[in-house]
Amino acid sequence: GLGEKSVERLNNMGMFKIEDLYELSREFFVEYFGKYGIDIYERIRGIDNREVTVNRDRKSYGRENTLKFDTEDIQDILYYIKKFCLEICEDLKRKNVYIKTITFKYKTSNFETHTRSRSLNYYTNDFVVIYKVAEEIIRDEKFIGSIRLIGITVSSIREEKVEQLKLF
């Protein structure tokens, strides 16, 4: 939380680590940094009373896994993708979220990463639809060599905000 010039001044005084600042008095911080000095003094001691706000909207849901053994077997890949789609759809339904884009990711044994996506004309959180699209992407892909990592991500999100009504 210190600016470049403040850090430079502290470095000129032989202070390079938080540990160095921890030894200084509250008065030093107020004199050196003004009223902001109190905040710095408290924060280096783990005291921060600012409210924590989380405003980040989720942009995607996904699962991926590095396989224990590289594979060229499409059935192995589909097994994992089906499992991932089930887990993702559980999340989507629990959070009342719908998606339009399904992305399949894979990494080859020589560490080349590939992604393939398809977008629907409508939003869904239905497992059958999402898995069917993922399966089509995989069956259409021309894999060269063995696969070491696979994953599925869904995006283009729409959230349905529903409020529970009270009976009384």
C-alpha cells in the first residue's frame, strides 16, 4: 500500500521488509505518513477493518484433469468429460445459471494445448444438451498423438435471479 517514493525513502533509511517497519512506533508512522500512517501501522500488524466486498461475476464453470496415463482412447476421454459435465451441471442448477458456450480443452503428450468451442442458439443448464455438444466436439476432433490433460468449460452465462416468497 505504499507508493514508490515512500518505499524509496524507507529504503534510504535502511528499511526493506515489513519486519523492519514492525519495530517502528505508531508515532513514527503518523509523523512520516500523516493520518494514513495509522492505517499502515495497523495493517502491518494484521489489523484491517475495511469491509470485504466481492463483486466479481463468474464468467465460466469448468473442470479439467491431468490423466495418470496418456491416452488415445476416445472412450476414456468421453468417460471423464461425462463426469465433468455432470459436476458442472450440478453447479449450474444449484446456482440457477444457464450457459450458451461449451469448450473442450486438451493437452497432448508433447504439451500442445488445444481448445474447441461450440455455442448454442439458446441458454441451457441441461446435462444431456451440454454433454451431447461436448461429445460432438470430441468426435469431430482429429487427435494427433496421445492426450495427457482434458477439460470442459461452459461460458456465456445468464443467471436467473429468483427470490423465495414468504408464506407469512
